[in-house]
Amino acid sequence: MNPVKYIVKHWIQEPSVGVKEGDSFFFNDPFYGGVHPADMGLCVPVFYKGTLACFCGAVVHTGESGGTDPGGLSVNARSKYDEGIIVPPLKIGERYALKEDILSMFAAMNRDARTMILDIKARLAACRIVERRIIELIDQKSLSFFLGALRKILTVTADLFFSPMKTHFPYCKA
């Protein structure tokens, strides 16, 4: 997930942002992942006994993004400025709480503020459930088991993705 790669590369060591237990990050800029600004996401870092284990996230199409056309897709957009709010990975929560000033800003940037904020809170709730279950799994198995399982999933997925390409495009370097 490109937004997570961006957060890890740019924000972990950045003193004014950082990545800590209880943080949450919002994103919807298509440059960082997604198809268009209505594909809004939220991710949280999952820490286990002080160690960053992974991130979990939720990306859902939102019905209103504040573009020139009502709804989540601006069919008449001539530039990215017609698409509505476009946010690169941005910390919107700390210490397990969303920042109300940022939520107020998002609310002011589109036609359906209530749905926008409820969607953000629903994504966060889903992430916190996943975070809790990941920690329970690590408690049962171990951190090294969990990280190994994630690596295996990534390897198998990449192999399955590139296998058909090799069949159809034998010169493809996966």
C-alpha cells in the first residue's frame, strides 16, 4: 500500500509528525494509491510491546469529495483541482483520538460533512478492531511468527500475480 510506504519513509523519523502507538493517518491522493479522490483511506500503525509490527487500514469509496460535481466522482473535471479534497498521507489522530481541528477542516471541504466524518470514524473503528485482533494473534503465536506470515503472504501474492504475466509475456521480469 503506497500510503503506508510513504508514511514509513517520510514520517517515522520526522520529529514534527512521527509514528506512535495510537496514531491514525488519512489519505486519498490518487498519486499515493487509489483510483480517484473519492477513494478515501485511513491506516493505523500496530505496535506490539513497543515495536512497530505493521499497519492496518481501510479504504472505502466516499460518496462526496467536494469536487465541482456533487457526488464522489467529478465527470467534468478538467484538472485535479476540480476533483475535490486531495490529501496525501496526513496524521489525523494521536493517542487513540482523532484531531477535531482536522475533522472540522474536512467537514468544511465538502457538501456532506456528516457522512464524511462518519466514514472516517467507521474506518478508524474497523482498523482498531483489526489492530486488537493482530495483537491477540501475536500474543498467541509470537511476533516473529506473525511477521513471517506477512512475508509469506506478500511472496505468494507476488508469485501468483506475476505467474500469468510470465505465461502471457515471457520476457517480463517479475
